[in-house]
Amino acid sequence: MIANVLHSSRFALRPFGIDDAAAVFEYASNPAFLEYLPLPMPYTRAHADEFVAAQAAVDRSIHPSWAIEVAGKPMGGVNVRFSAGHRAAEIGYGVAPALWNQGIATDAARSVLAAAFAAYPQLTRIQATADSRNAASIRVMEKLGFRCEGLLRRQRVCRDELIDQVVAGLLREEWMPSASSTDRDSNVLDGLPVRQGHFQLESGYHTNLWITLDALFVKPRESAPLVAALAARLRAHAATAVCGPLLGGAFLAHALAMDLGVDFYFTEPSAHKNTPPLFGAEYRLPEDLRGRVRGQRIAVVDDVISAGSSARATMSAVTAAGGSTVAIGALFVLGNIALDHFAGLGIPVESCGRRNLALWEPSVCPLCATGIPLDGGAIASSPAP
């Protein structure tokens, strides 16, 4: 069995007790907490009493749950329901609105996932579901490594309304990837030339590293496994076409369209006379392609996404032409700016790997503050971020 108590530097996970009813009522009666949950509204103290009593009686070998204790009182919860002889499970999580946007839900769920995979060697798959409108919950899934597997239309009733459910899954080998796949992904980025200095990206953000991506598709056989892996992740979104910005995004879109057996589109940048503001870049579909996009379910992709300027602009072009963006895809995602943006729109992001990257708005760029001019630097031998 999983331990009853799991510790973190920011919180403790422990079983709910009868004395927790007042604290549960305090956060669970908040309409913001209830918005996407099939719980009674209004949520009364009697409901909280029933909840903690039920948690005290649960069989923890099959359906363990933990209160997320912060500063001495419950501020949310995590639970896992096992099935098929502990070969499969489903996880659920929720935190008080006062703790939103602090990574508490992600870290608490991560602690439980780690404990579950460690406790049951036969555990192969853990599933998670979320209201399709709940962008924050979907973002937690993505940060934990879950892959979107489909959309269950009108699957659940929430306060007399039929809602769609996003279904995502996490396999043991994805939670603990093999050394070979990790090394392969790292070597692809590490083998690309990197310049150190002070650079302005197309998005308008500043960074201290410039990764030269031109060589990414020079050897198609080497990039083919990554393309196939990304295609597998995008397949669940049932896209009818893939669209990417020139140049690298279009190369990737064409390869993915071949693998998925769907249509291929590309966007091209519009010329700017002056330096655009943040995310001021514009991409457009060629005139002959615009009429074909209407009604299509599009996966918008780019080779590597940092702030996501070209992916955003391509999505705008797709929308203007009457298409809908069902997913964003990239071989690698650098930093969190793009992830947070698309999560806010409720659009899933699929990738083969993620790494940190320092990105600053020009007004707060430390390199600007110290007088380092833009576009400096030299070819560096250090790996990509």
C-alpha cells in the first residue's frame, strides 16, 4: 500500500479526519472551487461532514485519498482509485482557490504518482479526466506528463448540464522514461549550435541563448523517431490537417501530415517595417490555401517553441480562415510562457521534450540593464538549455 502520509517542503499529504470538516467546508463552498466539479452548489457544512466521514471509511488499498495540508489545515485533496489488480488507476486532485497558480496541485499529484508507481510494480497506467473547459486542470495533467487521449463528448452531467470530458493517460514508461529515449532527445538539442549573448526573439522577448535550428531536419532519419513520437501524441486529437510556420514548422508539419495521413498547410511571415511589440509577428496562409482550411480541425506545430510567437500567429491565421486549432505540437518546448498561454485557451500542447529557457520582457531584461547590446555572442560549446 501507499504510505498514509507523504511529505513535501510546502505541504503534507495525510488522510482526511472527522475534524477536517470545517476546513473542507471553507474551501469547497467557494463557487470558484465548484465551477467544474459535479458537487452540490451551494455546498453546505453537512456536505463537508458527509465527505470526511466517507473518506474515513474508504478502503485505502483500493481508493486512498489524502488531504493537502498547508499551514496546519486541509486546503485540497488528491485521490487514486485502483483497478485491474492495481495494474491501472485514476487520479483526481483539487486545491483551494487561495492556492491556485502556485504549483500546489501539480506537486501534490506528482507525489502521489511517484508513490503509486513505487508501491505497485504491476501498475502500468494512470488516467486523469477533466472538464474540457477547465484549462487549469488540463495544464496540471500536461505538467505531469499525461498525454491527451481523447474527448468524451457530453459524457458527464454537471449541475444539469452535459459537459465534455478530456481523457489523458500516463504510462509507467512515460513516468520513468528509459535512459535511451532520454539520451536520444537530449542529444538532438545538445548537437545543435548554440550562441551565447543577448538576443531578441521573434516574440519580442529577450534571451541569453540562441539555438540554431537549421540543422534539425538535415538528416531526416535521425529526426524520424521524434516525428513519429510527436505524431503518436497528436493522433488522439483527431486533427484533419497539420499546419506549421515556415521554415522549420512547415518542415515538421509536412512530416507529421504524412505520418498521420491528413492534409498539410503552412503559413508564411508577413514583412514588418518596424520592430513589432511582444507577439506582434504576423503569419498568413497562402491565398490558395485559405479556402481549404475552413471547417478543418488543425494541429498547429513548430519545430521548437519558446514563447510561441509563430505558433500563436499561425493559430490566428487558421482561425481567420475558418479552421479550428485542436492542439499545439513541437519537438521541444523551451520555458513555460507558451505552455501557460495555450493552457489558458484550453488548447493542449504535445511535445517530445521540455527544457528551461530564460526569457525576459525588454523592460525587465537584466542584460539590457547592464548595457549589453543585442545580437552579441559567439558560437558556444555548451549544450542547449
